[in-house]
Amino acid sequence: MSPKAWSAEAILGMLSSYQPACVLAAAVDWDIFTILAEAPSSASALARRLGLDGRATAILLDSLTAQDLLIKEQSLYRLPAGLADLLVESSPHSILPILRHQTNCLRRWVQLPQVLKTGSPADRLPSVRGPAADQAAFIGAMHGINESAAPVLIAEMAPLNFHHLLDIGGASGTWTIAFLHAAPDARATLFDLPEVIPLARRRLTQAGFADRVTFAAGDFYRDLLPTGADLVWLSAITHQNSRTQNRDLFAKIHSAMASAGRLLIRDVVMDNSRVQPLRGAMFAVNMLVATEGGGTYTFDEFKADLLAAGFTDITLFRRDDFMNSIISAVKA
């Protein structure tokens, strides 16, 4: 593949792309779009409502207007038609959780020079919304990203023929719901941290699946996993681990699951050069600034670690340019 032809303008444009991202991030953190969807407001009135500096608020609102994210009429700012569906808290199609999660990522990415020196993850700085809201944004972001993808991927894997699903790190239950839709006679166990379980219970109750799910609180780094599942789903977990941590986790899964059970891993799978797919290479940087030893791995690395844990029949079931590659492995 021929090298890209770069110009000074292109390189400068690449580096200055942080500016609109930071403006949007600030508006999202302070939930400005939700407030302006209620009624137009002046900068001074919005600043008083949120306890912000008046001059700073006016500059931010003008920048949002210059990017067509707001409309300014004399001294009042309002949301353009159609944006409320995406940027208002109560909208069923709101992408605010994903934007807030990306904003939290941004706070770590700007520390990359220090991370390169120390080899340790960036300081985890809370947003103005606080740590609990940041965790809720992460869970909401994972739901928003996976809600439409889950039924499609599960349909590709059909027939799955399982009786008991174990969803490790199942968050608010997006994948559990999709699997139980596809297997009306199956049950599931959702395993995640204690503070996440109430979110999962709430969403699965709303979806009408709570009576088919066991909610198990725990930490897979320290605790044993629930036993007896004949299908284990490990979605977007392995990238946060080092290979040693993944081997330990695969061994725990192998020990906990039923004989002849199947493990499905959904994650980034890199080619052997480690530079493709592009989004996977960039995501490795995200893991560098966010975790002690996480990264993105090749299929050969996954296969070696699964074999070490006792799995057989290891195949790359689906290749994707980002997070939706799927590896299948069987407990002999």
C-alpha cells in the first residue's frame, strides 16, 4: 500500500481537530443541549442556571453556533430541529452517554505524553458530573453501541443451541437480552460488579426477561465465576487485560463452564502486522492510557492463550474492522 501523501495543512488540521471535540465535550458535560431544548436562553441566563462564568458560557455557545450545533437569534440560543433527538437526555435515541464516555476518554488521551514516559495509565479524572455519573455514562454508552449490533451478530451465529448463557461483564444486559430473544427456552446468568447489577436488573425487568436471569455480583479478577453454563459470552473484555490476565480469565471460564460448552469472544482482532485494522491500532492507544496492561491482540495470540487454558476447536468465526470480530472456542 502506497504511503499517504501528507501536506503541512493536513498535519496541522489533524492536530487541531481537538478543538471542536473539546467544545462539544464541555457542552455535553454540562448538559447544555438538554437545557436549551426546553426553551431558548441567553448566555447569561444559562450561566446563572448552571453556576458557570458568564463570559466563558457566551464564548462556548458562540462556538457551538459556529459549528451549527446551536442557532443564535439576537441574544438567545436554541437547538436546531432534529438535534434534540440525539442530544437531549430523555430522548430514546440520545447519544449523550456515548459522547460522555468519549469525553472521559479524552481526559486520558491528553495525558499520552506522560503515559509514554511512565508506562502507567493516565490519571482517571472525573468529569464535572462526578464518578457515579461517569460510570453510568459508560454503561449507557455500551448499551447504545451494542443495542443494534447484538441481534445482527447473534443471527449470524445461529443456531447456537444453548441452555444456559453466562454473560461475563454483562453491564446492563444488552447482549443477555439479545441471546434470550434468540433462544426462548434458555436461561442466563449475568455477572458483573456489584454496583452494575442494579442497572442490569432494571433494564432486564423493563425488557421482560428478569425471571429468566440470575444476577451474580463479583469481580472476575478476584472471584470465581458462576458454574454450569454451556455458552459463555465474553464481550469487549479481553482488550482491557494483559495476555497474562486473559490466560487467567480463560482458565477460570474453562473451569466454570459445562463440558462441551462453547466460549464466544467478541473483541478487536488485529492482523499479524498489528497496524490493521486502523481502529484497532488506535484502540490499543485507548487501552494504553486507560489500563495497566490492556491492548489489542492477534488471532494467533488469542489462540495460544485459549489453548493454554485448555480450549480446543478455536476459530475466528467473524472478522470485523473494529470490535465485532468473534472467536469461538470449545471446552473438550
